[in-house]
Amino acid sequence: MRTRYNFDKETNRKATHSYKWNIPDNGASFTVADTDFEVASEIQQAIVNRAKQSTYGYTYVPDEYYEAYIRWWRDRYQTELKKEWFIFSTSVVASVDTIIKRLTEVGERVCLFSPNYNVFYNCISNNKRVAEEVNLTYQNHEYSIDWKKLEESLSKSKLFIHCNPHNPIGKQYSIEENEKIISLCKKYNVYLLSDEIHSDLDYNEKRYNPIIKTKEYERLILALSPGKSFNLAGLHSSVLVIPNEELRLKIEKGLQEDDVGEPSYFSIEPVIAAYTKGDEYVQEENAYIYENKKYLKEFFIKNYLNLEIIGGNATYLLWVDISHYSNDSVAFVNDFSNKYNLFLIDGKHYHESQSSFVRINIATQKKNIIHLCNCLLDYLK
Ligand SMILES: Cc1ncc(COP(=O)(O)O)c(C=O)c1O
């Protein structure tokens, strides 16, 4: 099939001070959650145009920036977001940090599912709050919610951090699950921060369910960013969407006080380009990632590798059950990277309790996926 964008094109990220590719010369990295794909030409053009202007001073956020998000959400998710609900923030992590600081006190509990995105735990502990972890139940290669445990934990917590779709397990929460989460937060007056940064990465079938579409809740905060789907994380541009005015003003003040509420010179125009011209890019990117995942899955089956890929069709982060081979994912990952110079992340990093998972970032050129498969086969046979 002819495509408009070339995801096979190599990008030599070692030459770009890439955090993910700061590895030995002959190695390959499947770690940090950004992609190895060239950005859409429309976005690059917006950056070039901006760079060609000869003054790089302070910048404000124009209405077109929020209007681009609104258009994207209306067309892609049939969801109507209002302009006044938006606040700019330099990054989702900066927002998480500010929200924890402004909505909870030292020593209070912040609830979240485990395993989960590692930085959430850091934000909680760095601010001297307590992580109230609700382990997701892993059974028959699927994760489900222990509702009793969640309710018990929410009854003791001030804030719940949701990750929808979920890094690292790739779970897409259903409408019913999201509804129930909101109801429980409501019951115990718990603020609900839903980090939906991975929303656009939903391949094969569309099954991402935006929490804001589910049910009204006056303590709901939605965190969004084009960082993952358009490979723009380094530009530092994200938003919070908060329908409740009082809550919004409080968080907006917090972001300003923490000095993370102002855009950089390059935070605006590329994002407008992404959300006004990026539909086809994301569609083709999802198709490419889906093919990578399918290749891995079929390779494991064909070669009798007992590696189980978990999760739905969301995010480019593959959560792989290695329990047939090891119950020490840290040792597994270290040994594998020492032998082949290929880098993965062990599940412990995400508070996975059984030490039998690894996370593989598959947003890379197919040739890297083929190389990884061959090395895994060599290692495990
Ligand atoms: C769930 C989740 N939230 C936030 C981030 C980071 O977002 P930002 O770069 O905007 O801080 C990541 C990156 O991996 C992520 O997976």
C-alpha cells in the first residue's frame, strides 16, 4: 500500500543527543517512550518557518492553539471541548507534579493502579505524598480491576491518577470501567487526573474511550499532549482540560507559580500544524505500529518462543510476559543487553510485582524489530 509518510526511513537519532539512543554505537534502543519516526513534513515546515523569523523572544498561547486541539477532538473522538477549559503546561509530568502539590498535602495518599508509568511514583514521593497502589489483577494474560481494593484505597486518598490508555500495559479502559472509576471518585470526593497522552495511539480498531466523554465530574482533570503521537516530546507543549472553573483557576495559578505555564518559542506552531494537518500521519503511524506488533507476535509463535504480548491495541509500548524464561526481569534485561547491545526496560521499573515482564518500545523501523526478534530467538533457544 502506498503511504504518504515513510516510517521505514532511518533517522540516526544517535547524532541528535537523543536520550533514548545514548547507547553504544552498534546498539539499538527500545526504551524511552518517543518514536524513531520522522515527524510529519507539515510539522517540520512549521518549525522551519518559525525558526526563519529572526527574533526568538517570549511567546503567548494564541486561540488557534486551543482551536486546533478542539478540532482534533471533535473530528477524531466526537467530543466537544470548550476553549475556556484549556490551560497550557510545558509537559504532562510538570502538570502531574503541580496537581499533586496543589490538591494534596504532605503525607496524604495519591491512589493509582500498579504497574504504572514510573514517573507518577516519583512525583508522589518527591512531594512527600504516599502512593496508594492498587495492583491490577493479572489473569489469563489480561489485566482487570480489583474493584473492592480500589474502593478501599480511594476512601483513603485525595487524588487518583488514571492512565488511559495505560502505559506500560497497553490497556484500553472500557466505558463501563471509566464510569465506575468516576463514580467511586465521586463517592469519596477524590480528584481524578486522567493522563490521556497515549490516546491517539490506538491501532487496528478504535477502542480508546476518553474519560471526559463518559460522565460529568466536577473534580476531573484531563492531561493531553501531542508528544507521543507526533514525536514532539522535546518541544515541551501540553495542556490540561478542566471543565470546573474553580478547580481550573487553582491549577492555573499553581502552574504559573511553578513556572511551567509558559510556552517556549517552539511550543505553539508545530502543535497547531499537528492537530490541523496530522490526521493522515497518525493513521499511517498506527498502521505501521500495528504491523510491527503483528510481526513480533507471529515471529514468537512461528519460532515457539513462549513470550506473551499483553494488552489491547493501544500505545507503542509492548508489555511482554517473560515468566516462561525468567522471574527476574532486571537480570533478564541486563544480560540480554550485555550480549546483544539491545536495550529494553524491565517491568520492575513500573512497580510490576512479579518480576516477569519487560517493556519494548516498538515505534521504530521494522528492520530494528526484525533484528530484535532474531536476537531474542538466539538468546532464548
Ligand atoms: C503516561 C505518560 N504520561 C506522561 C508522559 C510524559 O509526558 P511529558 O513529556 O509531556 O511530560 C509519558 C511518557 O512516557 C507517559 O507515558
